[in-house]
Amino acid sequence: MDSQNGQAPSVQPDIGVTDGVENGVLFDVVVIGGGPAGVAAAVYTARKQLRTLVIADSFGGQSLVSDDIQNWIGESHIPGIDLAKKLEDHVRAYPDIVEIKTEKAAEVKSVECTEDSSTPEESVPATSGVSSKRVCDFEVKTESGNTYHGKTVIVASGARRRKLGIPGEDKFGGKGVAYCSTCDAPLFKGKNVAVAGGGNAGLEAVQDLFKYANEIYLLEHGDVIRGDAKTLEEIKKNPRLKEIILNVDVTEILGDSFITGVKLKDSKTGSERVVEIGGLFVEIGSVPNSEMVKDLVQLDDHKQIMVNFQFARTSHPGIFAAGDVTNDPYKQNNISVGDGVRAALSAYDYLLNREKKSPAEEKPHA
């Protein structure tokens, strides 16, 4: 007997058991993404014995390209590739309950929807025309053309690097314009290079380039460097940091067969100058990978999935989200892990609550 309301406790629902549907298996949970949020979600759904499908084209998320991660709790130093391997190994430790598909999710649709009058209204980020009493299964299509089905979906698809969107950027992509200092810094040995972006990613790129580049310019649109103060203090001590240029926009990338310079414009005075360089690293933030659910859940102005931070719910019942794809302002690996755990536990509770009550439960006790 439930001590709070005098009702019989809920009957354990039929979760963790395969349900046959057309064109495949109906999973309890489909997790989209293989970064810290997705892995944490999958580990927790596995431990709850939920039949889980992980759809991820790789493991590790954006940290995969980091040479030295120093803020992963429990590790003072760990290369991104090593962290990615640990994350993947953890998911693969549950082969009996977790399936992994090395694919990229393209679209999520709600299917087989019903209205459940026994389900209480839930708090969601905002109204989106979808009742919180609506119960749906979901269809996930991948870029490979495969289709998978789930009772719930956890979107942990992360984000991708943002581009400048200026003349010459696409032309010189791979010809001096780069987005991954860990991957490409060795290619610029002895050259003068610039880093666009004064956040943590920009500062880390400068650190990576110290080992190879001759001179480095750090370019920032605002009037202050936004990255970690301690890291900024450290890079200022290195003589290879030629100049920090504030209040500047990169307006054009110059060159012939390879980049030879960038045109800069002062955002306050409008004055222009050309800096001769042999490489440009673009580190100006990221774009959330939310396209697959853009027609299903509510997004904010930045295309981030809006969530209820207490339960990781989106505006569509049965869809949860975690990590950098959401409107959480703090884009950190450790926070993404917590987000993933929260989403997994909320999905588990949702599955418990969506099952029909048993006849015994509906009858009052004497």
C-alpha cells in the first residue's frame, strides 16, 4: 500500500521485453549520440534493464579532438581519444540489453499516438500544441536509410563547429582554413597563423599551435577575451603569441591556391587591415545538432532543444534531451554526463507511468 495516497503500488510495466513492430524491434529507449550525455544515458537505461538502442556515428563527442582534457572529474589529464575509448567501452559493457548502430540520425517522428486520460499533466518548457497526456511511439530514420522504433527517445546529439560564413572560407577549407587544432596544428609548422575566437576553444587552439606555429594572432569580436582567465594568463607568457586583437571581425579570407592572409575590420571604428598568415583556425562556438527533431519539439532562437531542467523533458512527451544540444547554458562534459543520467531516469519513470493500470490497482481497498 502506498503510504501517501492509500493506493496500491504501481505494477512493474512490461519494459525490457522486445515488442515486435513492422520493420524492426520496438526499443524501450533510443539514444541519439555517443558523447558524454549519450553514453551516460545509455549506461543508466541499461542498468534499469531497458532495451536500449544507441545511434551514434562516433563516440566521444567534440572532446574526441582535444589533445589534453584537464577538467574531466577524476582525471587531471586525459587525451580526448582516450576518453572516447572509455566512453565506448562502458556502453559496450551491456551487450545483452544495449544495441549500437554506427549511423547518424536524420529524422525523428511520432507514431502510434493515443491520448492517455490516466496520465497526469506534466511540466514542459512551453506549450507546443502537444498534450502532455499524449502517448506515442517514435520512429528514428538514419542517413543510411534505416528505420528504428522506440517507446522513448533521448536526444544527446551534441553540437558541431560554427563557421564564419565569409568569402573564401569554403574555398580555402583544407587549404589553410581549419576547425580542429588538435587534428591540424602539425600541418602549420613554421607558419604564421591566426585563431578566430576568444573563448576556451580559441585559447586551447593557441596552446596547440605553440608547438608548431611561428607566430600566432588571437582574434576576438568582442572587447574582452571570454575564455578561462588562467589559460589566458599562461598563453600571454609565450613569445609566439604575436598579438591579441579585440573588437575585430574577419571579413574575408585571402589567397590563391592556399590562404595568404585575412582581411580584418574593426567593429567599432570600421577601419580595415590585412594580416598575412598561412593558416586560420576558426573557434567561434558550435551549432546544436537538433535538425532531426526540429518539427517535433520546441527549439529556442539558437536551435537548441528546450528542456525542463528538473526532468530533461522536451515539449513532446516521451522525448528527452541532454547535453550540448539543449538550452543548458553550460556546455561542459561533466554537466552533460549529469544531463544524460537525468534523461535516462526520467525516461524510465515515463515508461513506468505510461503503462495501463492493473485492474487490482484501480479498485479501492477495503
